[in-house]
Amino acid sequence: MSDFFNDLMVGLNEAVAIERGELKGKKTVYEIQPVKNYTNSEIKQIRNSVGMTQVLFADYMGVSSKTVEAWESGKNHPTGTACRLISMLENKTFETLPFVRKMATL
């Protein structure tokens, strides 16, 4: 038989054993922190701390540069997903994202 079939059978046999109580199933528990809200000055400081221009920051965020300008001037505020992406910049974990590629270190 194929490796795929063998792996599938192993998984199914484990599932049956777990259901019968013969094996203990694995469980992962996550705690999701509340979304942090950012002030206009925090956004600008975070953007500058990672060396991004407003245009590059807008590309990273998936918004227009006008939106970034509005956030930094305090006219509008990012919410939800945008705040999660900003927190990744703040915590310097943005380079692990699949859509971020380091081109050079200057």
C-alpha cells in the first residue's frame, strides 16, 4: 500500500483507540489576549521603530497611505485585525509572516 494509505490507517486506528478510551487524545489550549487599541502617536512610533515609511506600512497593513495618515493624525483609528498586525510590528514578530520578505539590511 501507499505511504498515504498507511498514515491514514494509523490515524484512523488512533481515533478508534481514543474513542474506546484505550489512548488519551491530545488537546491544545490557547489563550487569546484581547485586541490592543493603539493611539495615533503609538502607531507612528511603532512604524518608525521598524523603519517603515507610511507607504510601506500601508502595504503591510493592506490599506491606503491615506488611511495610515488618518490613523497617525488621530482622525481614524485602526480596529480588529489591523490592531493585531500592528501588535506584530510592536513585538517584532512580523518577519515570520508569509507575506513579509526581508530584502536587505542596511
